[in-house]
Amino acid sequence: MLRLWRLYRAAHGPGLDGIGGTFASGRWHLQGQRVVYLGATPAIVVLERLAHTDPDLLPADLQLGCFEFPKSAHADKLDDRARLPGNWIFDEQTTRRLGDAWLRENSTALLQVPSALLPEESNYLFNPRNSEAQHLHPVSERPFAFDPRLL
């Protein structure tokens, strides 16, 4: 089993329908796409959330969720050396084009991508429209609050 993590608001739930991607663009997609961002570790999802949210606006109802996806199901991996330019961290046009192409192809439910904050870590794009999306299931969740020393 592949374990994946997500930090989300309790008021909205895990958001596995991908509706959030229709409201704003992200590193790997343009606004209007149904997509969910997950992380390979709890630490990277916490770091990503901290980097993308004003500390004064962090919600008080965060949940740290753990999900599993069977290794027998298909996942693609974006090989950063083969398909990403050397400056990919600063080239969101390219990363969005690659993510959108993967979403349009609809070939797998997951795409492993490097984190722009820490490229040694992995994030995952989840395509809720893929036929294998049903295999992603929640394992656990717990309330999460940022340690004040990080803010």
C-alpha cells in the first residue's frame, strides 16, 4: 500500500472530489481542473501548507489525514531529470502544462511529482476522474495545529 497524506479543513472534509482545483491554479495545474494534492509524508504536507498560507489566516479546524492507495493500482512518476527543465521550480507554466496534460490523458489516478519546496520530497496529484480513483481510501485523521514556534 502507498500511504499518502493531506492537511485539510474539517469544515470541508478531505476534498477528494478535486473541486478545489476548479477555484485556483496550483503548481501542477491551471484553474478549472479537478485535482487533489497529497504528500508522501506528513511533514511535506505541513511544510506545503505553511508555505502557501499566511500564518495569520491559518484555519483552526485543520485535520491531518492519512490515505492508502494499493501499489497494484497504477501511478505515474514525473522524472524531473527527463521531463522538467533545470529551472522548473521557477517555471510554473511548464509544471502546469505537464500536470494538465496528465489530467487530460486520464491514464492513472496518481502522479508523483517533486516538491518545489524540497525536491527530495514527493507530492502526488490525484485525479478523481480516473477509474482507479475509487481505490484511494482514508485510513485515519486527527486534528492538527501548527506549533507556534513555526509561525
